[in-house]
Amino acid sequence: MSPPDPRLQLLNITKRYPSVVANSDVSLTVMPGEIHAILGENGAGKSTLMKIIYGAVKADEGEVMWNGRQVAVANPAQARKLGIGMVFQHFSLFETLTVVENIALVLDEPFDLAALAKRVTEVSERYGLPLDPFRLVHSLSVGERQRVEIVRCLLQDPKLLILDEPTSVLTPQAVLKLFETLRQLSAEGVSILYISHKLHEIQALCDSATIMRGGKVTGNAIPKDETPASLARLMIGRELPVCEAPLYTGDSRPVLEIAGLSQVSDDPFGTTLHDISLTVQAGEIVGIAGISGNGQAELLAALSGESTTARETVRLDGEAIGHLDAGRRRDRGLVFVPEERLGRGAVPALPLSRNALLTAHRQGMKRWGLVDYAKARAFAEQCIARFDVRCGGAGSAARSLSGGNLQKFIVGREIMLAPKLMIVAQPTWGVDVGAAAFLRQTLLDLSRTGVAILVVSEELEELFEISDRIAVLAAGRLSEAKPKADTDAESIGLQMSGLSNEKTPESGHAHP
Amino acid sequence: MIDHLIPILAGAIAAATPLIFAGLGELVSERTGVINLGVEGMMLTGAIAGFAAAATTGYGAAIGLPAGALAGAAIAMVFAFFALSLAANQAACGLALTIFGIGLSAFIGQHYVSYSLPGLQPVAIPLLADIPVLGPILFKHDMVVYLSFIAFALVAWTLAKTRLGLLLKAVGESPEAAHAIGYPVLGIRYGAVAFGGAMAGIAGAYLSTVYTPLWVQNMSAGRGWIAVALVVFATWKPARLMLGAYLFGGVTILQFHAQGLGIELPVQLLAALPYVATVVVLVLISRDRKLLQLNLPASLGKPFLP
């Protein structure tokens, strides 16, 4: 008996964009029922490759073979007809529609919501993905939204399922659950393309892996036969960098004190904060774990001063600052690095020297009430040199920098303000491994000089690497911050899901 | 008392009819995320096209309304090309369209200033028209008024119950997601803008061939703007839009009666009353900010290029 035709075969795919070659001569083969990993860093070209398979992007060169026959996938609708389903990294769901309405929009069949709702329930139970078809999507947790996407694909009876960084928003428990579902699908003959940069997940789940770097395939491997170090070498070309956390020996005093902070969100899609209390000491890093949408944005706004609260609820170095706006909090030594680098951390179209001014104008960049551009430029150049920001100089526009380099610049800019307290949201989101390690080490070094740091992140591994204590924010409530040694990923994950995945209608934001 | 109210209310229904057409069209367009501020211009274009067609052929509103719809849709495509295909600022394009429509209609209309048309006779609907009070208010109108009832029912049903309605709402909320799952976002938006133009054209043609069957420069008199405002204050819901339109129609007729009764108020003030009353009431209805935000098409006014 001859071996079956490969489910999907890519031959010498090349895709060029004006400034970059996203895919160069990429080939890979996926067999029926195989779980195949695409491993690579941000910017390695994984997402472009998947979009080519799904018909959302056209390749410049190369061939796509489907079940042994050459095909030209012109658009996503045609890909779905062939039996290719895709679960997107940034979900393609409509928040104001219900689950079943969202699914109906993708299916090519007569419009009958009641009948479809029944099938949704059937499929979701069969694969252990419980869903209420009539809930509005905006009231679902991120994990539930992902279920909607997966069920939506499954209803189309796919032969190949593509998942783009599916676990970046899931709790450790939800990841295990997802893996069970994927194994069940693979046992039924569905091929799975699993895109990730998380080595241990790929080792736990995938039968084979294609590793990409800089748009090229750098290797093929059987993940179970490799070590994380050998996979990392293929992925980033060297060993995984490790951060060092020296002991803090300076004085300990509370720098940030939050006491009984409650706040009703006026955004209908927002989360209400319930009685949040937390202290961050000088010289320590406190991490706040949790999935975005559980009050992260609201808490950060209340701390940075973008929204003000009762005077006594927030204290900086003993002074009540709850009622002060962001500028006056910054005057007192609080700095904030927001999650959105472009648009909030920096102005995309402005050069770095002017972006330095945004927060660093407090460093004597005014003369007679006018801006001293020479000083701003000198500040930016110093920041670029000290924090290894790779760019065309202080004159290059913020948007021309890669995510990692822009983040280095923004974090560096704030550090040069000699803060007492630094609040950072998602410090390494969308940043390559090298820059992420640099940023983490920078935060560690900063804290050991006596600065208090509060990090809000979705990446548990990151929090365990740099934090001294970790708390969990779920459904607007903050758990007690526990020393890192007294907790582990599993118990943190339970706290994340215990509150957030079983969102009750009372705590859901659709019912104010 | 009732006897005095019946003609006022019946008049309100007729006066509201152009607002209903224009408002429903704009509502559909805004549901897909496109705000077209050119309603006034499209109405005037429809008004003169409808009037010219009716006057030239002699078939009256029967040819006037389709001609108005066609002209409204055609001029809306100019807006669509700039605002959708070239992703220009929608507010600026809409304003330009209004100014263009006012000028174009005045230019064409100078040949038609002295014409007048026969208008349309009211048709009493058998049985329904005999219902006391409601009958004469609702069911003794010209055919176009009934057409506006049908248009409302069709739009409301389509938006609430059909796949097309779902798709319109989906595109308005997240064109990126709609594109990602393979829908032609620009095509859908073009269609919605064309529908909005056609409906505004019908509204204009109703004014010029039925309501006051003659051409007067700038005869829509700000109704296009009221239609745009109605859509927002109605929080993009057809039923609320109807309510607002009838309110506007009611106060319009009321102030005519007030003028007739010789109430000691400047005419200009009375004439401004419908606009003020409509805005005030709708602001009160829509003061719930959460409701407004929940219903607001999230991509409204934002250009999208695939």
C-alpha cells in the first residue's frame, strides 16, 4: 500500500512586501491527522504563511498542494470550501452579536438560527467546549471566545485546522483542555497546524515541527526528540537568554499603597473594580497575572491617573494621590508604560526626540516656557545608547521601530526620569526573545536600585521570571500577592479561571 | 377635540414621510459604519430629478419616484468612491456632497421653477379606513405614505431577522473581522450607501412630486439634516426613527395651525419649532449613554481598506 497523499504541501513559497521578505522559499508537508507545529519568533513569517494557506494573502511564488493536487486559494471563502479552518490570534468575532449569529455568518447554508443553535450545542459538547449559543460575544471571557472560533471551524467539517498562537490568552488549565480537544480531532483524521513560540507546548502536543526564522525555514524536527535548548537554537539561533534576579539589600518601605479601590466602569464593555488592595515595596517587583478584560485596563487607568479616584485609595510614598491626574502623579515620581506602544506610549508619526518630550519634559527641557529641542534630542540619544535601541537615530519616527526596540525606548525614557514607582503593562507583548530578555533584565536591575515596580502581564512565565510576589486580577477582584516561592503556575491559573471563566451574569459587564 | 386632532395627526404622517425614507436609508448606511452627511444634497438631487422626469413625461409621481431614487443612488456613488474606495474622510465627503447637491439641483431646477404637477390623490384603504379615529389618520393617504410603512417594515425585518441584516451589522461593528472571514466589506458598504442614496432620492422626489408638487430651490429645507440627526438619536433602531419622524411631522403641522390661529409669535420662531422639539425629545430618549454606545456601529466614520 502506498502512503496517502499529504493533506497539505507547500512548495517554495515566497512572499515579498515592499520593505521586507516575509517568506522566502518556504516548504512544508502536513499529513492527515498530523499535528504540525510552526515554531518561530514574532516576525519570523509564521502569520504570513498561514494567511497564504487561508487565502487572505497571495504568495508571489510557490505552489500549494491540497490532498495531492495543486490549488490556488484565492480567498478565505474558498479555503473554507476546501476544508481549511482558521482560528485567528486576534479573534474575528463580532462583539454585539450572539454566538450563534457569529457562527451563522461564516456558514454557507440557509439562515436558520434555531436549528444552527442546536448543532452548535451538539458539537460543543462532543468536543468538550461548552458554549451557550445565545450569549452575546462581548459578555464572554477570552477563553470562551476562542471556543466560539473553534466550534465555528468545526461546524464546517474541516480537514485542516490552523491555530495561530491559540494559548496566548488561556489559563494553564484551559490550555490542557484545548490540547485534549486537538488530540481528539487529530485522532479523527483532522490535520492541525499549530503556530506558537512556546517550546514546552509544542513538545507536549505536536508530532512534528517546522521551525522558521527571518522568513526562512531553519529546520524540521520531531519536538519530542529535541530539548528546549536545541529547539531554541533553531528558533533564535542561540541559547535562550536567562534573567538574573539578584537580592535586594536596600531599605524596604511601601512605595505604592492601594487600599479599598472600587470603581464602576462607565464603558459598557468595561469591568468594575471591587475593593482592590495591594502594597508594593521599594526594591521589589509585584506581578499581576490575569487575562486582559478582567479589570486590567481599569486598574491601570486608576493607578496611572488617567481616571481619578477617592483621594485615600492610592498612596505614593505615603502621600495620598488618588485624586490627582496623570501629570501630577508623574510630577511625584510615578511612571507608566502602557500596553499600546504606538498611540499611547509614543506618537507614531513623531521622531523619538519629540516622543522623549512627552514625559521627559520634566527634566528641564523648557527654557522661558519654550521647548528646548536640543535637550530633548540629547535625552533621546542618551536613551537610545543606554538601552540599545536599534533605530536610525533620534530623528526616526516612532512607528519605524520594531516592537522590541520601541519598547526599549519607552521603558528607557521612563527609567531615565528616575522614578520611585514604575507601572508596566504587558512589557514584552509582541517583542522578540532577545529584546524581551533585555527588557526583563532592565526591570530587574531597576528594581534593585530601590524602585518599586508593578507589572501587569498575561504571560505567566514572564511574571514568574521577574516578580518577587504575584497576585491575580480576575473579574475585577485582586487576590492577595503571594511570594513567588509560595505559589506555582497551576494555582495562579486556577485563580485566573476560577473567577474569569465562570463569569456570572452579575459580574458580567452587560448587566450594570 | 378629536375632530380637530385627526387632520393634524394625518398631516403629521404625511409630513414625516420624507424623513422616514431618508432616515431609513441613512440608518442602513450607518449600520455598516458609513456616515453619509450628504443626505440633504441627495434629497435635493432626487427632488429635481423626480420633478424633471415627472414634468417631462407627464406620468407624475409614478415616474418621479423611481427617477429620484436613481438620481439619489447615482450621486451617492460619487460619495462612495471618495469615502470608501479612496478612504477619504467621510464627514468631509458628505458635506461636499450636500453642497454639490444643493448647487446641482438649483442649476437644473431653474428651468422648472414655473411648472406645477397634479400630485397624487389620497387612496382610502377599504375597511381599515373606516376604523374610527385611526382610520382617517393612518389609512386615507397617497400611495407613497403606504410605501413608507412598507419600507419601514422591510428594513426593520431585514435588520432583525435576516442574514443580510446580520451582515450589515457585522460590517459596521468590525470591518476587519468581516474581511477576515471573507466578506467583501467594500461591496457591502457600497450597497448600503447606494440604498441610502436611493431612499434619500425617493424622499426628495416625494417632496417635489407629491407633497408640494412643484420645484422650489432648496425645498428640502434641512429635512436631510434632521434625518441624519434622527438616526443617531434613534440609536440606529428603525422603530425609534419612525417615532422621531412622526414627532417632527406633528410639530410641523401644529405650527402651521398655530400660525393660522394668529398666535403672537414670530413666524421664524414657529418654523424653527419642529427642529427644536425633535432634537430635544430625541436627546432625552437617547440620554442613556450606555445604550447609545452599545448600539453605536463601532466602525462608524472610520475608513476601511482591505
